[in-house]
Amino acid sequence: MAFGIGAYEQNIRPTDAPQTGTSPVRGVDAVKAANAAALGDAREGQVVTGEVTGMNGKNVQLTLPDNRVVTARLETDLKLSVGQSLAFAVKSNTGDQIALRPLFNSEAVNATAIKALGQASILVNSDTLLMASAMMDEGLPISKDSIQAMFRQVNRFPDASAADIVSMSKQGIPLTDENVLQYGAYRNNEHQIMELNKELSQLVSDLAGELPLDAKGELTGIFNGNDFGSQLGELTKGLAGLVDDYEASLAAEAAGDDAVSVAEEGVILESTKEGVAADTDLNRFLDPDTRAQMADDLSKLGISEDILDSIKSGEMDPQSALKYIQGALELEKNGEIDKLNLPDDMKNRMHEAVRNLTSGKVFNELLKDSLIRDFSLKADGDFSKEKVADLYERMIRDTAKVSQLLDQFGKSDSPLAKGLDNLNQNINFMNQLNETFTYLQIPIQMSGENAHGDLYVMTNKKKLMEKDGEITALLHLEMEALGTMDIHVTLKDTNSVKTHFMLEDDATLDLISENIHLLNERLEARGYSMTSDVSIKDDDDKNKAITAMLGRAGEARGDRLISKYSFDVKA
């Protein structure tokens, strides 16, 4: 609906009409003249306010804050009354006619904010109105100087939300391009470090195929470490064994024995180990055929049967499996294979085995896993302050090493380089948030189904000093099988625990209801008094905890976010 302001047949009051000579202008021309005088410079999207001071059918007379009067005709039914204040957005302004769109219902209009913008000589539109209203909501002053200063900051970041700029200013978070980008990501729940790690692992794997062998070795060492001396020793021993076998075969042939040269006989590899669990680490990354191929390539380098069986069965852990590939890369880099007293065709098969080991599914999957492992903590590991600090120092250090490697090989503009920069920005932004909140994400690696979780802990600091202090937490989980789950936990008097599970659908609700007693029993066995209930999740605010941390929800309750732990779990 809109008010059309322009060619109307209603006379405005003679005292309000612009003068031509000594007589007031009347009729349509008078209306146009008065409206043009009041809103002639109004641009599309600009917000104006006025009070209804007269009505005649669908014709409405509005008095603006500066006491100028405009006359409009309602283009649709809208119940108005004299004395009612309204706000409008300029829909169009052709000079001859102005159309206004009333703002109401979903478009909150703050008359104080509009007035403050006018006093600061700032055009009132939806963006500046949002800025001024956000300043008021955050408890910031809306004087002429403060609004103009905030307006300059908002204009520095035209792609960002004005409300985000206001909120960051209130919290003292430095306004930089990187921080503004990260703040918006946190608002949209796109901040999980584990998700960034997964993206990086794929980018690393994709880029590795474009690098020479020595660069692959350096890249692998960044994430998997360079302590592969044991595996290199096994490989060196295996090569020496191949040479011994070859020389023995030559001696046997010279003596006339019926021996077959190892250089001419292929080896068929079959696993002799049974009963290895299907969910062992290596089994999760490599299927049986791929593990058999890896073992076959390592057999050409003389690796012992026990080690090959460990790979084929999946019993070996991925870190050790990758270290054998690193050892093979080291042999190739140092030219050790070419130094062997073996026939050229046998050496060629060894070179081919190294190339196979450092390309394709084996290398890609193990390399991806090594990054995730390097940039996360194990679920059953140590979560002390020192361990977490070491994790983030390692992430910053290793991303810098990869960036240097990319620069060296002309890949500084690759998607991987941009992904590394995004991860570093995320970590740096967390440091900025820690100036205001006690805040941390802990990416965790577990086995099984992929899932993501955030834990937000909010409490009133003063109450923590009292015996009846209360801590409230929100655990947000996103799981493949169970979907989205929010769990509110309240701890009172150090041992009274209440949980409220908010679930996505009835099936999940029934499953949790049937098994919630197991959680209650375990906590009660530890001395806690436990009560629980379940309900269907309200989707009105899917990012409620982030809103509480970055916005005003926590302050409204007198609470303050004291901790956040973000982690990826496998359910």
C-alpha cells in the first residue's frame, strides 16, 4: 500500500500555501507546491515521519517534524485517525508526484532514532534507521557527534550489516575488514573451525597432486611430522634385503641352481591377519582393495610381511601408514633407489611404486586425515589449557609453513591459500573476542559419525561467588542421524542439574525419552541430583547462543557468556 502525493483536487489551507505575488496558490498546483517544498529532495528509500492533522475521505494531511505540511491520497484502505503518527519510506519521487509507503508491523519505526538522524543531518533511510536504532538498543549515546561518527564507521564497510558495526563498536572489537567478515560469519553460524579444517584438508589433497615429489614430502611433514626415522629404517632394511636376495639369486644361477630371480617374479600379497575391527582408523579411510594396493607398492620396496599384513588388515594407524610414504619420498629424494645394485627394470618398478604411493586415493586420504589430526584434539585426550594453547599455536605455525610452500611454487592465489587465510582470521578473531568474552572453540576428532557441536556457558558472575550460584549452558549438536539438537543444562548449588532437550522431530524425541534415564542414572551415580525433560525444537532462532554472545540477549537477563567450546563429535 502507498500514499500517492501529487496531483490531487484538494485545497490545502491558504495559510500553509506558498505565495505567488500577493494571493495564495490554490487547488492542485498548491498541493504540488507544498509537497515539493516539504519533500522535493526526498530520495527513494528515505524515511519520513508525520502526524495526521486532517482527513477527508482518502485524502490525508500530514504535518512533518519541521511543521511543513504535505497532502496525500491513500491508494489502498488504511485506517487512520487524526493525531496518529506515521512513518513512511519514499517509494518514488518524479518531481511531479511523490509516492510514500507506510512503515509498520515488520518494519519497526523508531521515532527517536529518526529525530536523532535528522539532528545529525544524516539522510533517514532503512540502513541509517537500523544503525541509529541499534545504537539505542546497545545503550550507546545518539548525540549528533556520536551518530555522525558511527555513520562514518558504517560507510567504511558497505557490505556489512550496520547492526554488526554498532555491536562490534560497543564490544570494543577492532573494526577491520577481517574482523567484520568473521563477525558476520559468527552471526550466521559459519564459524566452526572443524568445518574449516575439513575444507582445508580437501584443498590440501587437491593441490598435492600438482606438486613435485619433494614438495609433497615437505607438505606431508608439516601435518604429519618428520619423525619417520623408524619407517625409513624399515624401508632401508627392505631395500638392502632386496639387494641381498638379488645377489643371492645371481650366485645361485652361476652355480647352476634352479632359482628364479626376484627381479622377474611378482609377489601375490594376501592378508594373514583376521579379526581386525572394521572401524579401525585405517579402515575408515582406505577400503580393502586400496590397502592391498598400498601394501603391494611397499612390497616392491622390500617391506616385511608383518608390516604389509598390518596395512592390509587395517590394523596400522593412519599416521604410521603415512610415515612409510614419507620414508619412500625421502629415499626417492636422496636417490637411494638408483644407487642400489639392482637391474634397471627392478629400479623402475620401485620408482613407479613411490609414484603410486604419493598419488591417488592412498595419499589423498591419509594426507587429509593428517591435517584434521594436526588441527584438532582427540576426544579421549588432554583438554588442559596448555594443550589447547599448543593446538592453536600449532595451527598458526603450520598454516604459515604451508603458505610459504605455496608462495615457493607459485600457488599463493590458490583456493588453499585463501582457505588458510580464512582459518587464521578465525583464530585471530577469537583472540579479539576474548578481550570481551571468555571464549574458545576446541575442534575434536572422534571416530564414527560426523557431527558438530557448540557449547555455550552463560552465568551471572556475581552469583558464581554465592553458594546458590547458577550456571546455564546451551549445547548445540548437529548430527547426521539425530539431526539438530539443543540441550539446555542448568547447574545450581554445585550438584543440582536440570536438562532440557529440544529436538528436531518426534522420532528423535521418542528415542531420547526412552533412553534419558541412562544419563540421569550416570550423573546421579556421580553425586548429582538430576531432572530432565524433552520437547520439539523451536526454529525461530537457530543461532540463539551466538546471538546471546554477540548481541544483547545475555545482557537482558543479567547473564554473561563466560565460556564457549566448539567441537566436532562423531556420534
